[in-house]
Amino acid sequence: MAFTVQATTEIEAAPEIVFDVLTNVAKWKDWSTWIHYEKGAVVLGAKPTFRLTPKGQAGYSFTPEIIVLDRPHHFAWVGRTGFKGVFDGEHHFRINLTEKGCQLENVETYSGLMSPLMKRLPMMKEAPQGFAAMNDEIRIRAEAVASGAT
């Protein structure tokens, strides 16, 4: 049984700027409190390493595969626990042009044999707030770049 977590945010910046903020993972340490880049390339098929650090939790490292890199509209990866079908997370950042800039959709669909159990974990119950907080950090960073403040 699959489940999805998502958050959508309006950003007053061009889609290209938001895409660059998302894919310049080495700079995430400058603005992100939720997820940090550890190593690896961000190219199609690559498996960079990130560290997720939810508030009040120890956090964990994961190494997803980049499955979409479509500038400036779509950046996505898939992460797996163990092997395919145990617990998989397919994470998409979709950027859509709007009158005032763009809309960022941050969505992850979890699936696999362990998904019913994983859905009950406190970390997963708090995930919607984490996605919204990450979107807000992306918005703040992108709008600062757009205004020339960084």
C-alpha cells in the first residue's frame, strides 16, 4: 500500500532560479535545516548521498538515484531501503511557471512491502510539516537569489 507526502509553495522567482537552488546541493548547507548533501554528483543516474535530519531526531544518510533532471521544471530521485520493493521513496520537485514566479511541488510517494509499517512511524507522521518547512527554506533562498541578496 503506497502513500504520499506533499507540500506546494508559491515562489516569487523564476523557475530557473528555483531549479538551480534545488540542484546546487553543495550549497544546501547554507540554507537547509532538514537535508544536507554529503557527497556525489547530481547527474542523471548518479547516486549522491544526503543526510536527512528531522527536528529532534538523530537523522540518517541515504543514497538515492537521480531519475529526472529536466531543467528548469523537474528534479527527482528514488531511494530504496534494502532492495527494490521493500520500502521505496520516489521524490519529485516539480516547478511550474506562474504569473508571479513559480509554484514548487515537493512530493514523495512511498511504496513497498514495509510501507504500511513505515507510514506509522513518528518520522512519517511529521513528514508533511518537514516538506512544508523545506519548501519555505527553498522559497526564502530562491527569492533572495532572485533579488540579488545572495
